[in-house]
Amino acid sequence: MRILFFLAILANSCDLFGTAVGIHGFGNREGNPLLAVLAQQHWIAFVAVKGVLVPALIWRLYRYRQATPALSTAGLGLVTVVLTVAVGQWIGWIAGVMHVRGVPGF
């Protein structure tokens, strides 16, 4: 359970980093429609939500492991998988942009 918690926090951090690189370095947009407006117009608020609120919600889900262990484990597993897929998509998109732009080494 602790490993899922750690992986969920790590995946969220990597997603925030990938989002920052994609938006500011390559002109991409946030894929989550709930956070897209914040990412494009209120960057500090986006970082606060993605960097503070989401980990706090993951922590809260982790704390539910005593009361509902099956639901907590399934929720953390789902969050980890979804965020890992998002990070993979960011990496693929950034690599594709760098390849098309002709960045040396790609």
C-alpha cells in the first residue's frame, strides 16, 4: 500500500513537471478539461492545485486504508495508473515534437 502511495505521488509530480515543460517549452495545453483553464490563465493556481491539492487528496485516500482497505487500494491503484499513462503520453508527445522540430540528437 505504501508503494502505491509513493508511486501515485511520484507520478503526480512527474505529470506536473511534464505539464510545465510541455506548456512553457513546447506550447502544449493541459489535457484535463477541469484544469485546462487554470493551466492556461492562472499558472500559480494550477501549480497549487496540481502540486498541493492533488497530493493532499492522494494522502486522504491513503488514510482511508484502515476503514475501507479494498476501496483505498483500488483507488490508489487507479490514480497511479492514470497518472502514469498521462506521464507516458507527455513523454511521447514531447519526443514527437522534438523529432519533428529537428532537435539534434532525436
